[in-house]
Amino acid sequence: MKWNSTKTLSVLTLSSILLLSGCGGGNNDNSSSTSSPTTSTSDTSSSTSSPTTSTSDTSSSSDNTSSPSDSADSTKMDTSPIAFSFFGADISPNWNNMQDDVGKAITAATGVTINAEFDVGGGGGEDKISLMAASDQYPDIIFSKGNLGKLVDAGAIIDLTDLIDKYAPHIKEIMKDSMNRMKYSLDDQAIYAIPTNGGVNNESFDATGGFQVQLRVLKELGYPQIKTVQDYENVLKEYVAKHPTTDGQPTIPLLLNGDGWKRMITVTNPAFIATGAPDDGEYYVNPETYEAQLHYYRPEEKEYFRWLNHMYNEGLLDKNSFVQKDDQYQAKIASGAVLGLISQEWEYGNAENSLKSAGKNDATYGHFPVTLSDQYQDHELVSAGVDFYGISITKACKDPVRAIQFLDWLASDEGQVLNNWGVEGKQYTLDASGKRVIPDDVNNAKVNDNANFSKSTGIGLYTAFAPHYGDGVKDSTGNYYTTNFPEQIIASYSDAEKEALAGYNATTWKDLWPKDLPVKEWGALYNMQVPTDGEYQVIYTKTQAIVDKDVPKVVLAKTEDFDKVYDEFIADLDNAGAKKMGEMYTALVKNRVKLFTGKDVQ
Amino acid sequence: MKTLPSAGTTQNVDVPGLKKKQRFWAGIVREKYLLLMSIPFVLWLFVFNYLPIWGWTMAFQNYKPAKSFSEQKWVGFDQFKTLFHDHDFYLVLRNTLAMSVLGLIAGFTIPILFAILLNEVKSMPFKRVAQTITYLPHFVSWVVVAGIVTSMLSLDGVVNNLLIWLHIIHEPIQFMAKEHWFWGIVTGSDIWKETGWNAIIFLSAITGIDKELYEAAKVDGAGRFRQMWNITLPGIRSTIMVLFILSVGHLLNNGYEKQLLLGNSLVVDYSQVLDLYALNYGIKIAHFSYGTAISMFNSVVSILLLFTANGFFKKFAKESIM
């Protein structure tokens, strides 16, 4: 081989320089510096920000490209182009870089483009956010879910109290009854996150949790009563005896997902759901004394796990439940061979959507509030009040005012309708009486081809960005803010689903659930941030590792060994310091009740 | 630098009178282009391999993000104390070492055996095809390999079907749920994935052996196996030694992808390795100092192992990489 020495040398040097410079730059600046925001701060600060004007104007055309003559309206915001970087701790597979209809409308109205990055894999953002804190490099806006505490402890999040007060009339209006609930903690009453992962004043019209049974099973067995785990077991048993195979594959009576954190959704959370306790993450909180303890200590739950163990030993629970990975789990559901699930619709939604796309509507699932025995009531639908994961602005954001104005615009009626309904004339129309209607073809695409629908329209992709009203709330035009209202929910049901509901004399699955449960005073504890310093996190991680390891053992134990294995599990938790952790958590819960309600808790 | 040698006469001869220092500078000038060429790589090495060592200071602090270096609280060896008092740490250390040693043994013997056997094959086309087929899995990501392994070993997978068909077992075995088999499964899938690739270097070492040696051996009446034992193996001995010593240094840094992807909650006592431990108890819960302490322990032990292995071979096999 002949080498031209100088040429080789220069190529080598050049490539090494490229290598070096590639990493030297660090982050290539979050591009927010490219567009200089033209002083919107000075004039707006004086205004007492009344949210009066902009309501009911849904015509999507607020193109006020800085008309200088219009100086009277000082709340008008700057719409010069600006880009914000964003990280979302949930996966968002349909994100289309704002090239969807809703995204384009948002950019047209606010001038903002979002350079978004979302968590991959199982979601949650844990690793990514830890690394952000360690490297001190943040996106401008972040939806951090359960990891807000890490960012706050690292001093990365700015206090939004004043910004909301000055620039965010719409957010203030939405959150007016829940201002206390936005505060971070009793000791640090700053607002670090605006709750966005749920609807304010939400009234759920449908239930999407509980225990699931395939519609074909219900139909064939003549819509049997499914209230207790025994009923549930009988139904699965009877059907699988009649149909041992589905499309040539063996029928799977019951399937759980033991992969990673989804273990909570399908294996351990149902233990308290089926025994009448509300969802407080890994804890059970005594509603009188506010004593918190890992929910596995409840004696009722031992009986639930005993039932799961029984299902396994009967051969009804799929043997691969704790071995398979999430994708294998989803693939099994998408094959239509799984009769029963114990999960939440969002957990297996993608698999169910592909069943719908394949036209296998009878293999989709109905929801039942199954409990261990008649003495319990399913408390899943207990409202935690306004307490959701929220959106935050970091110290890396060069123009927090524009950022909060952007979030505020999304929280305006115009923004909310755009987010939920789409663009007028495309995804919905107004009928003669001014009522928003979704055309049939649009609804069809939404239900049966949801992935492509959200990719092209952007509907639902921006809900985590700003606070919004929940289902059942009407705007000033008398329309619902969201598209989830009874008529629309029923219109979204497939024929098979409608048939099954008719078999139970119900119009929605929620009709099967108990009604009028009291609101929890301590909110949603999974959203309560715990100190990242000290022992708590270590003990918690250890107990979680024990639960991950021991619960499968409990479920897969031989019937006669069950008690022994379960007692070992509890002993392991004790040894890891679960009791002590419970005490620390109790103190946090009590502080929270004080903060939220103003009550004096001992 | 005043005695700049203009011609190549003086410096090639080792003149005893010339002072050491002068010879040094002369050497630099003589090899100036070579040295210039190496500068970018030295820089590269420095930036990526030496600058990060500064971060080890975190292991002796109670590190808090967003505080400057001078504001951090120094805690001495507290992080290490916690580490060495943690029962789980010894568990993951055991798993890491066990899987690494198994991988090391299998990762050497089998590729060497394979390379020698392949070398004996006379049919060129077959040899080429066999080589290509065996090294292709190296390019398959662990994610895919893990998927293949899991489904092959599942209850209704190929392996169970085969064993039942052969009447070796009556009930399907859930391989992935047996904690004692996990190390074996990891090592086995590693062999499947890397044997062909690792054999390449040995094959090329074998081609370097003088053909006359084989002919001479034949004349002396050595059979095939004699030739393998007395010529091929000694011929690639130095390659084997160097690679072995280097791998010993990587014993603790065996990666975690295999364990993460093949493991599940049932086998976690045997699948958790040091890197995953550092991830769960260091980075994930923002205890950065603790994570640093783990990785520092990792590095120090790796260096010790490397020197031990090197010293050992230096003494007994007269081979050394340093």
C-alpha cells in the first residue's frame, strides 16, 4: 500500500481535530439565544393582568406581530420567533417536531417552537434527569414527573410564583382554587411546577383501570357478573376451557407485566385496589392518623397475593409474566390471545390500539371494579384533587417571561381548545348552535388509527405543557373543554364495546364503579417529592429492590409455601428499614396535609 | 539546543561522550514529525482518560449538584465505609467476578480452539463461509440477542420443544427463571455472539507462523494433532498472553448490557453487577458521590488485577505487556 505521507498526515490531524472540537463545545447552546426577545417585560409588569379579554375567541388567529400602535393592551405578548428546549420524562412516540396541525397553530400564535426530547424506554426520566443535575446542564422547560425533587435540590428550577402572578392570568384562573397545592412543601413554599399531568376539576366519565376482560369472553358467557376475584377467576377459567387456542396460539387466561416499574401497575398496585385502598403509590395512608406505611404490610393484601399465587398454581396466570420484557408483554396482548389483564388502559393502550387497527374489536377489553371480596369497594376513582406532575422552567431558560407567557397561552381557552379539539375546520366543526362537533371520519381515525392521528394532528401531544381543565368542564361558549364527555366517549366505543356495555345495562365502564367517594386530603402522594439527601432514598431503593425480587417469588411459590415466602418478604422489608422509612414518610404526609388544608395535624 | 546535528552521521552511533541530555534533545529533533503526529492522540487520551479522574474527588465529598467545588462538604472515606458495609455490594461483586471469570475462560479457550480447527480445514470456500457466519453475530446488538435468547429459552421456545421431543425432559423448563442458571446463560450467549469475532485475531496470528515449521514437522512424522500442539499453539502463544493480560484488567468492567437485558426480577440475586449497582444506588437516586466511590473502587481493583496478571506472566511465562 502506498501512502502519500503528507496527505495521510493531514487527514489524520484533521480528523483528530474534528474529534476534539466535537466534544469541546459541550452543548451547542439551546438556541434560545438566537432570537433576541424584544423587551416585553417592562410594559407588561405594570398591568394587573385581568384574564377577561381573550376568552371565547377560538378563531385561532391572534397574529399580533408586535403592532406598535396597539400600546393600550399591555398584556399582549411578544410573538417574535423563539425556540425553547424541552425535556419530557414520559415517552412521546408520536412527537413530530411541531410539524403537526396543532403545533403549527401554536407556533403561529406564540412564535414559540419547542425542541423537545423525551425519555426513551420505560419512561420516567430518572437517569436522564440525574445526569442533568450532575452536569448542571438543563433544557429551558422540563416536565420532570417524579424527579422534580432532584432538580429542586440542585437549584435548577426557578420559582414561578412571581412570574405566574405577573404574566400568567390564565394559569391563575385555572388554578385559583388550588394555589396552595402548587406550593412545593411546607418549608419551601415556592412554586416549582405547575400541575399539568391531569385536568383541573376533572370529572371522569369513564373508568380505564380495574380488572380487564376481553369482550369476546363477556359475550360468549352471556355477560356474567364480575365483582370479586372469584367471579373473575371463574370467567377466565370457563372461557379457556372452551377455547384452549386462539388463532392457533394457546389462549392465555391472565397476563401480568413484571418488567421494571410496570410491576407496580399490574402486580402490586392492584393489591390495594382490590382491597379498597386508594392509590398512594407504594404506601398506604391511614385516613385518620395519616400514618403511612408500605402497603404490603396490610393483612388484606396478603390475601390478594394468595389469590394471585392460586391463579399461578391453577395454571391461569401466564408463567412468563415475570420473565418477559415489556415488548413481549405488549406483543402477546396485540395477538389477541390474552383473556384477562389487571392493569390500566394507558399501560397496554398501544397493544389495544393495534388490535383495533387490525379490526379485532372483540379482543379489546372491558373494565371491572373487581375486589377481593364483597366487603371492599374499589377506590381507584377517588379524587386526589389538583395534584399532578407538572411543568417547570429551569435556570437555563434565558427568557422565563416568554416561557411563562407561552405556557399561559396554552392554558388560555384558545390554547386548550386547540390542544384538545384540534384546528377548527379540520379536526372539528362548529354547528349552527355553536357546538363543537368532531366529524365521523376524524373520530374514526382517532379511535382506530390513533398513532398516525396524533402524529399528523398533534392532538394530545401538548397537554403536559400547561395546566388545563379536566373532563366535564365547560368553557364560556357552553362547550366542553375536552373531547371526553359522555356523548363523545360513547361515540368512541367500538360496536363490540357498546354491545358489552349494553349487556351490563351500562353506558360507560364507569357506571360499574362505586360513586361519591370523598376527596383525599393529602393529594396524590406519588407526586410528593422526598428529600434526595440522606437515608430515605437509599432505604426506599432497597425496599423497591426487595419488592421487585420477592413479589414474583410470592406469586410463583408452591401453595403450601406461600405463607412462609410472604413472611420472608415482610421480614426482608423490616430488615431494610421499612418501618423507619414509614415514619419519615408519615412526617412528610402530615406536613402536606397542613400545607394543602391549613389543618393543624399532630 | 546548540548542537543541532545536520547530518545523520553522529546520532546513529551511540557516542559515549555525548551527554544524556543532549542525546535526548537530538532524539526529539530527529523524530519531530513523528512526535508532532502523535500530539493529537496524546491530547485526546489526556482529555478523555485523565481529565475525568479529577471527578474522583467527588468520592470523598458529599457532592451536591449546583454547588461549586469549594462549597462541597468533604467527608473523607465515609462513602467507602458505607459501600463496604453494604451486604448487596458483596453480592454484586461476586456476580461481576463470577460472570467475568466465566466469560474470560470461555472467551479464550473456545475461540482459540475454533481458530485452530478452522485453520486445519483445507477447503477454502468452507473456511470463508464458516468464518463469516460465526463472526456476524458480533454485529448484532445485545438487545436483539437478548430477545432471541429469551424467546428460545421460553416455555414454548425451541430449546424446550427440542428437549421434549428428544424425551430428555417431560415438562418444559423455565430457563430464564432459574437463578442458578443465569451465569451460564449469560456466558453461553456471550460465546454464541463473540466466538467468531475473537477467533479472527488468533487466525491471523496463525497465518504468521512459518510454513516451513509444519513441513519440517511432517518430515519428522508429526501428525495433525502433534502439529497443532507443538507448532500452532506455541506459535500464537505471545498473542494469547497479551490478550489475556489485557482482559484480566477488564474483569470488573465487563459491561452490564447482557445482565440488564437478560435479567429479570426472579434472578436478580445472580444478575445484578457492579455497574447496575452504581446506576441504581448512585445515579438514579442522585447520590453521585456514592456512585463515584463505586467506580473508583472498580478502577483501582482493575489496575491491581492487571499488574498482578502481568507480574505473574512475567515471572512464569516470561511474557509481559509492560
